[in-house]
Amino acid sequence: MRQLDWDNPAVELLVLSACRTAIGSKEAELGFTGLAVASGVKTALGSIWQVDDAGTLALMSEFYTHLGETAIKAEALRQAISHAAGRCGD
């Protein structure tokens, strides 16, 4: 994995928004997300659930909107999830 050279220059954020990209195995703890971090990516975002395309699009759109408003990636994700949870009641 180091051959990917994702740490020169460092990849700040890799988003793997497809289903179950953070589900691991004996060979790859935390799945593709864990492999990305092991390869030098500073922050990787993956999923442990089955997600539909519309839900993923809505969440990722909100995430990138909030990411532009805050320098803290976890806060941008928290705000996006909060927004999505609020929409579930509609």
C-alpha cells in the first residue's frame, strides 16, 4: 500500500462514500478506509452500513457544505449527520 505514495504530498481527506467501505477483515482492518490510513492518508471517511444513493448524496452534499464552513472535519460530519437526522422526521 505504501507504493500508492498517498503521503507525498499527504492526502488530507479521502471520502469513500460507498456501502460498507469501513468493514474490515483479517487482511484489512477497517476495510478500504483502514487501508487508506495505513497508506498515509491523514483522514479517511468510510461507511459500515448499507446506504442508498439518495441518502449518500444528501449526506455527502451536507458534509462538503459544512466542511467549507469549518476546518474540523469531524464537526462537518457531525453537522451533516444532524441535518440528515432532522430530515428523517419529515
